[in-house]
Amino acid sequence: HALLRQHCRHKATASNTTMASTCEASAVHSGIAQIALKLFSADAQAADPAVTKIISILLLCTSTFFVIALHYVNKEWKLGRDIKLSLEALFQRVPDISGSINLPKVDGNDEKEGGTVNKPLSLIDPASPSLVQCFSPSSLSKIGTVPNLSAKEVSEMALRSKNAQQVWKSTTFAQRRRVLRTLQKYVVSHVDEICLLCAKDSGKTQVDALLGEILTTCEKIRTLLHHGETWLERSPREVNPMMMHKTAYVEYVPLGVLGIIAPWNYPFHNMLNHVLSGIFSGNGVVTKCSEHTSWSSMYFHNICRAALEENGFDPDLVQLCTGMAETGKALVECPHIDKIFFTGSPNVGRHVMKGAAPFLKPVVLELGGKDAMVFCDDVKLNEVIPWAMRGCFQNCGQNCCGVERLFVYESIAKDFINGIKDKVASMRQGCPLGDDVDCGAMVMDQQCDLIQALVDDAVAKGAIVHCGGKRNTTTAGQFYQPTLLSGVTSEMRIWKEEVFGPIMCVVVVPGDNDDVCVNMVNDCPFGLGSSVYSASKSRALAIGSQFNTGMFTANDFGVNYLIQSLPFGGVKESGFGRFAGPEGLRSCCLERSMVIDRIPGVKTTIPGAIDYPMNTTQGMGFGKGLVELFYGDTLWGKVKAIVNLIRHG
């Protein structure tokens, strides 16, 4: 500034009056320069005219650059959104619903004392067919009953949700976030209680519950709070030259009421998973929980209702159906349900499709998997063995994206088996509510029978059981021993049938050949997730990119689902459709294509050449002119097209 001022004084001294008059600054320049001087200079006196102009121009250019840069930074990183959400979280406190929820106290000693029978009783008591009996799989003790709902009762529930949704669909995203934040607040402050309920009702260890129930649910909520509104904003679409006077976009409109048929392996997360995305996208949600984990689902459902009610909304927006297969069938066929999300087996998934077909009701099917984990010859065994353990035995193997096929390259296979055998054999198993255990119970007793049949078939065809391989009869519950099975080949049932249990199936990749490995992995009717471990990231990616699966991870396991911005789902027998990510959230909506006028007063009219009554010569001439003008590839052709349009228009 000082140098510019000195330079201007020198020039002014050497110039005549005319030159000085041209250096005079306008009022605008003077005003801008004064702002700049007050902001950036200790000397805020008026500058010479030339300096004033230079300073004002520099400030204008800098400001323009800053605004443009801020626009693109905000577009890329959503700074405006982040600031808004931060202020919302800081200054808009959410209610505490702890006083509205009465979770039962879980005592491990009660479980141990209750396990006195060898088989669970029937879920339906012949003396009370309107009730479903609930048992703890760790002890087989009866823990409660829930209603076995009829088709009429299911329809009434769906209608209540539909009525509540008429108001809910008009709520703002800020109001919906408030409900989700209320849920989040409760979950974070009741981790132990929720994990104990899950352990009691589904037999999983408390750590498995924390990882698979709490962590995933909290991340789902965080992702929706942070990205949900952005994902459901209008999506602008490009228009063609013929429609340049129009604006086109896609808007995401609530469908109405979603019907959810949830599985039993993660009762808390499966209870909330689609409820969260459903209500955030403006829908009502009716959930049919599994008859095997209905006891805890009733309590978890009340958390959702309390969060709505405490924030001034109708809790009837969310409904829970309990009962047997007939209850689920009634939900699929209910006329008040607009879309079905089903998680379960391929067999039942086909029945769901069949039930929805007469109503042309859309369905999303997540049907499990036979996920492969690959260990290349360049891995360090001490680093990958823990991943194999977690992948195979998380939640006692009852995991949609659990590892069911462990492909180990031939040169390291023997060392791998020797290194992991003792770890599998030493896993502690028992009631997860008392002493420390590594592997919990099986939710369904009949699943133990299926696992035994698969293991027996594999052994009969040459597989080797290194440890486990049978039921654990040292406790009264439904336990199957953690099992290490090697020598598994494609002739065995266990190669292609889903196990859904604590079985580590080791498959040797001959010759350490990557191409052979890819063919072996793809030789499977399922296609949910997969992972490859290698010292070379590029090698892992090159192998995994050839897998016919919906998800893949290099040098990691299961993180696809923890990154809730990614869609979750598979191909082939693993089903179709997606949940999670923008794709999953938008699947809860009607994707409506919208076109409006871009410029006020400029609108489309029907040219006389193609108006009724039709003149074929004029109409064809005009139409061909349009085609040539917009799609022809020569300049002369476009000139002729304009002439034809004028002539026939």
C-alpha cells in the first residue's frame, strides 16, 4: 500500500491537470477502498485516487475468488450442511426417554438355573394358540409370550400406521432428525442393557451384541443424521437441446407404509434398521419380527414408539407384528403395505415374491450368503488368523455376511491349519450372560441338525474335522461346537449350501493360482460379500474385482456394513435390491421425474404442423427437420433442417 501511494504521488507530481483528473476515483471505488483499508491497514486514511482504484479492484477480485472457492468447497464437502447440523446438535436438545422404557433386568444366574430341558417346547402352546412362546436358546428356559397375530390384526396395524403417515410425511428433515437423535441418545446410554437383552433372547455373546447390534445401529443413525437429507434432495438432471427451456429433476417421495420381515440373528439392529430409514424418508413402518426373537423385539419396538411420542408425533407410525409364518404372509398380502423388505433364506424369499406378485408389490430381498475370504500366499499368518476367527465365529456364525468359505493358498495351507487349530479348539462356549465365553448359542435348534448333516456329508466325502464337528452337549442350551473343517471340495453340500453356524471351512487353492482362486470363489449360487488378503493391495483388488458378489473388501472383513454410505446387498441366491447408502434410502421412496418451465413466460406449444387434424406432408416434413437439426452430423444438414422447419411449421 505504501509503495503504491508513493508511486501515485510521484506520477501525480509529474502530470498535468488532465492526467490528475483521470486518476480521480468514483464513489464506489472510494467506498470499497475504505473498507479494505479499515480491514487490512493501520492507516485508514483516504488513499490517492489511483491507489484507491487498485485497492478496490483487488478487494473485489479477492472477494469474488473467495465466494467461488467457497461455493465449490461447499459443493464438494457440504460445509453449509455440516455447520447447520452442528448448530442443530448444539442448541436443540432432545428428550431423554429413559423414563418411558422399562427394559427387563437380565440375570445370568436365572439362565443357568432355568436350563433343565434338552429340547425347547413348541413355539405355539396348544392350550393357547393365540400366543407365541419365547425361549432363551442358551438355557431353553421360557422367558415370555407374545401375541400370535391374525391377518385381520395385521391389517388393522398397517391401517393405523398409514393414518399416522399422512401427517408424518409432511414433517421436516429437522423434525425427523430430532426423533433419530432421541433414539441415539437412549441407545448410547443403555448399551449394557440392550446387549444383555440380545444375549438372552438370541444366545450371542455380549461383545458380539455390541459389535453387531449397537455399533451398526449407532452408525446407521449417524449416517442418516449427517447425509440423509442430502441423499433425498432433488436430483437435477440434464436436459437435451430440444428441451433447453425446461428444468428437469428427480424428487424422492415417501411411498407410504413399508412392510419389514426381519430375521432373528440380530434382533436389536434388525428391529431398528429399516425403521430408521423408513421413518427418515417419511414412511410408516410395520415390522414382522422373527418368532424366535420376539421377546426382545417387543422392548426394542417400544424404544421407537417412545422416541416418536416424546417429540410430539403419533407412535402408531411404527408397528410391530409378532406371530408365526401366517403373520408374515398376512403382512406381505396386506393392501395397506406399499413395499416389502425381507431378510432371510432364499426359500422363504421366493414365497415372499409369490405373495407380493398378485399385488405387483415391489420387494427387496436380502437372502444371505456364502461369503469367501481369501488368503494369498504372501500374507503374514499371524496377522490374518484373527480375521479368520472373527469372520467365521462372529455371532456363532449366524451372520449374513459371515465367512463360510476360507480359501487358503496351497503353499501356506498347512501352516495356517496348524496355526489356527488350537485357537478354534480352545474357544469357550456357554451361557453368554454369566462367565466369559467366546461363542454363544444357536437361535434355532433345527439349524444344529442342518449343520450336522452338512458336516457329516463333507466328512463322508473326504473332509477332515480337526476339532468340533458335533453338538455341544455339556450344557442344556442349543450349542454347536466351533468347528475347523479342511479338505472341502465342490462335491460336498457344504461347498454351496449356507451353513449359518460356527464352522470354519478351509479350501486349498492349488498352485497358489489367482485365476483358479477366482473360479473357485465364483462356483457358488450365492453372491453377497467377499474379501481378499494380500501383501499387495493391487493384487487383492485385481482378484476381488472378478468375484461375482455385491460387496468386496481388500484386507479387511465386514466393514462394508459399517460404512453405511455403501449399499448392502448381493446377487444370485443372495437376492436383489439394496438397503443402506443413498440407494437404500431412496428405495424407500417413489422416484418421481419432474419437468417444469425454466424461464417465466417461455413455454412449450404444439406446432400447427403436428397438431390435430393432421397433415401428413407437413407433419413428416416438420418432424424430419427436428430430427436432422438436433441429431444430424453435418452443418449443411442442420441448415437445411432449419429451412424445412420454417417451410412446414
